[in-house]
Amino acid sequence: MKRLKTIKSYTGHARFIAETIPTRSYLARCQIEHIPSPYRYSPSVEILLWKGRDVVWFETRHRNYEVYQIPANMARFKSDDEATDHHVTSKFPQHRAA
């Protein structure tokens, strides 16, 4: 994933969020676990549209937000539940639905 932007203030983060559009699609956290984020624990991450690009953001340190572009070939999920299920079953295979 390509880092597009680093934001270093709450105000800058708020401005960034105001510029985005929700896509109603999600990534499973296991797909992007290489990005450290001590403040984000959800098993799914919402994809946002920003300046014509699909992106996700993470607070990687206190007041340090990083915005990443999602590669076109990365699997996306239509709902938060689907992304969460994918994350859980990839981390804990014994929890697969029968």
C-alpha cells in the first residue's frame, strides 16, 4: 500500500475526513495488519473515497494520522460484517461457520 499523506493534528484530520466520501465497502484488518495502529482495534476498516482514490487512514502515533491508497487488486467486502468474518476466520480458523 502506498502512503499518500501524513496528518499531524486533530484539525487536519477533521479537514481530511470532511473531504472524503464513504464508499460503503470495507477491508478486513488482517489484510492491512502491517500498518501499526495502537488506537484502532476494529476487525474491519471502512474504505473512503478521497480525490478519486480509495483510501484508509490510521492513527499510527498520538496525533499522527497516515492515509494509504488501497491497491485495485485488494479484496474488498460489501459490509462490515463480511470484513469482520473474514478477519476472524483468517485469525482463528476454528471459528469458521459450519
